[in-house]
Amino acid sequence: MSEKAIRGVIVGHGDFAAGLVSAVQQICGLADVFAAVSNREYPAQELERVLREHVARGAEIVFTDLPGGSAATAARRVMRDNPGLVLVTGANLAALLEFALGERCGPADAARTAVEKGRSAISSSGGE
Amino acid sequence: MPIVLHRIDDRLIHGQVVVGWGRPSGVGFIALVDDTVAASEWEQELYRMGVPPEMTLYFADVEAAARQHALWESDPRPGIVLAADIDTMRRLAALVAIAEVNVGGIHHAPGRTQRLRYVFLSQDEERSLRALADTGVRISAQDVPGGKTVELEELL
């Protein structure tokens, strides 16, 4: 798959994005569905510019770690003039795998399905 | 409860502020001081999305912040006063008493030189920080609570 085929951008603190892309690659070999961006590397305006570049290349969804981090803020700025772009916050590996492997559909539906998978993957057990 | 932090951070509302400083300090409100944001409902809504519901976010331009500063200081909840740039914090400090300023993030831009991983300054900004320090404000850089505190003289 070429770089032009990137469908999603993962943005987060530290190595969050690179780590998730690495995990996707290990599980299903589809790392090139995603671009990984660390907000550590960019000031706010540069982060917004990088996101715009990925959107121009076809990315439909931005996945971020926190709902209120600089990544989500930059994505919301990009969404202002890219109304088809979808933001998913609180992304995790289960959500990304669903997006990479799930049936191809529009970004809003793909995001909704990914969010459901990601949410259902979080649980706790034990402790007694 | 005193304001626990007067911070200069060009990302304004983001993880280091809301979670990194906000959680351990039990911050109940953030006052975002910025003339542009204070004049834009869209910008305000953008930043509101970045704070949890239990945290109040106030918006003020410098003049309004100076009027409300005493109220923020008397708030029973710990609070953070946040500005995106040195000039804004310096203008506020000219109108109200501020003992300490935290430089938390001034990132790369043309004309700036790197001082720390998260602090880049132009010569004008260096002069502005020194001028602020000359008024009696203690200035140090620290990105997160567990990070090293770098005093102004070491920073410059």
C-alpha cells in the first residue's frame, strides 16, 4: 500500500501514535493505513499544518489520545474547513484494528464502529 | 486558595496543563487570558472541549483578567492563569501582583533560539522576560510538575 492510501492519522503525546501503529503492524500488517504523529515534535500551528497535509493526501479520520490535548485541538481546527473529517478521541488499539480491518464505509460510519470496538475493549477484572 | 500557577504556554489548554498540572494540584478552574480568544466564541468553544466538566474555564482579555484577578485569587478552588505568550503575561503583571511565572511551553518559530526542549526564545522575548523579572517576578521554566525547574538565569 502506498503512502497515498493512508486513511487515518494517529496523533498523541510521546510515542503513543508510533506505538499503536507498531502494534497494528504486528497484529495485522496494516500499519500503512495510518500515519503516526507525535505532538512532541511540533508547535501547535505546525501540528495543524501536518494534519492538513495528511488530510489533503486522503486521511478521513484523526485519532487522538486525549479528548482535550493539543492534538484534538489541532484536529478541530482542521475540521472547521474540512467538514468531512472525523475526529476520534481516546483511541486505543482495538479501535484502530477495527478501522484497519473493518468493512470499508464512509468515515463517519467507520469511526462509529471503531469507537464501539474501542469502548468495548476496556474492562477491569480481579482485585478481590 | 491562591492561584497555583501563572503559566506561559503557547498550546494553552492541553494535556500538560489540564492533566499534568491540573490533577495533582486539584485545579478547579483555569483562567485563559488572551485577547484574541476572549473575542472569539468559536475559539472559546474549541478550548472548552479540552477541559473536563468538573473544571471551570474562564476567558478574559488582559484588561478583564486584571479586574477579575482578585476574584480568582479568593476562589476556594486552586486555579491556573494561562497565557500563550510572554507579552500577555507581562501586560497582566503590570496591572496585578504576580509573584511567580512558569514558562511551560514556547515552541519553535522563525527567529527563536532553543533554550530548552520546550522553550525557544527570540531576542525580544529574552529581553521581555528579563524586564518582567526586573519588576520582582520570579520566572522559571518547568513543563510538568515532575520536571526540573530551570530558573531564568539558567534559562537565558
